[in-house]
Amino acid sequence: MEKQEIRTFGRRHGKKLSARKERLIETVLPKIAPNADEKNSILEIGFGAGEHMRDLAIVNSDKIIVGAEPFVNGVAALLSAICDENETITPEYKNLRIWPDDVRLLFDKAKFQFDTIWVLHPDPWPKARHEKRRLLNAKFLTLLGQNLAPDGRIIIGTDHWEYYDWILEQVKRTKLKVCNSTHDTIKTRYQQKNMAHTTEVKYIILGVE
Ligand SMILES: C[S@@+](CC[C@H](N)C(=O)[O-])C[C@H]1O[C@@H](n2cnc3c(N)ncnc32)[C@H](O)[C@@H]1O
């Protein structure tokens, strides 16, 4: 990630964390860092509180699920949900890995070959003067393509239709192609809140040409 790369996320910290969550960040988080040597893996970018990550972990128990999220309270919420009262990760979530930062820094560290990359409800930055903060620009989409397995798929879901159209325009400036395929998903926290006041979530599924 180039030093001058613009920030694509809002807050990094929310309300003060509970003592349990603080401990989980200190003790559990360092043990589940992503490692590019672990093959058969799925990435979720901007997992929020991690509802969809947990679903992915259970449905894909034979795969590694990597999540990137710079919002500390989101990371803490996911850790709290996957750990028992002894502050140990429960067996069904042993395949989860967390990168608690900007995903572009993860790609600086190593080259990955993800089977699937999920981006659900990326921040739409609706004001024209904030457009440069949109994560899914042509440069970033190209980077995703470089970290995808040969038959891999990028799945993007948004209820912000203007951002949806904008992403499709960006795709034209990459070597990615739009694929006609289906997928399953669950309602994430963002979608449940229906913050953009529309109901239909539109999906874009991309593969490498
Ligand atoms: C609108 S929220 C959606 C959260 C979740 N996917 C959902 O649907 O509930 C967008 C999330 O993307 C994260 N995000 C933004 N830029 C990011 C980046 N460069 N790397 C990783 N996550 C990012 C934000 O911190 C935020 O949690």
C-alpha cells in the first residue's frame, strides 16, 4: 500500500471495550493472524461485527476464513462471539483468521490465492467530495484479482445502487470479468439496519479473465 493511499474507512474505535473484549484482543487476536501459506482460503473485507464471517466458518469448515476489519469494536465483537467463557475459540470457529487493519496492508505482506473474496456493504461514501475514499476503485479491484485463485470469485453486495453502478464502471478498467453465478449469503448487521433505506441488495460477481 502506497504511503499516500487514502483512508477508506470511518471510525477506528467506538465505545470503550469491556474487560473481556480487551483481554481477547490482547491474548486471542495475536494467535489467529492470517498466513498466506494456508491454502483453500476465503477472504471477507470489512466484516463489521463478523456475522457473515461466522456463517462462512461453519458452512466452509474445510477452509480457512480470513477477515479484515480496521474497526476495533467490530474485531472485538467477533472475538467475543467465537470464544467461550474460558476465552478460548470454540471448535466450530477454529478456521477463522483476523487481520485487524486495512486489507491493503495485508496484501503488502504476502501474495494470497483466495478462492472467494467477499465485500458486503462497502462504505459508499455518497458525497461527491468523498468519492476518492471508495475502496472498490479500479486499482483495488486489480489488486483483488492478483490475490485470487485462478477460478476464484469476488462477490460484492451493496444496497447503494449508485455505488453499484460506479463499481461496474471501475470493473471496465480492469481485467476482471462479470460472471453469471449464484451464491448464498446471510443478512449482515448493516443490511438488517437497512441504512440506505432501500431493500434490494445488488450483487456483482467477478472472476479473472
Ligand atoms: C458499511 S460497513 C459494513 C460492515 C459489514 N460488512 C456489514 O455488512 O454489516 C463497511 C466496513 O468496511 C470496513 N472497511 C472500510 N475500508 C476498509 C479497508 N480498507 N480494509 C478493511 N475494511 C475496511 C469499515 O471499517 C466497515 O466496518
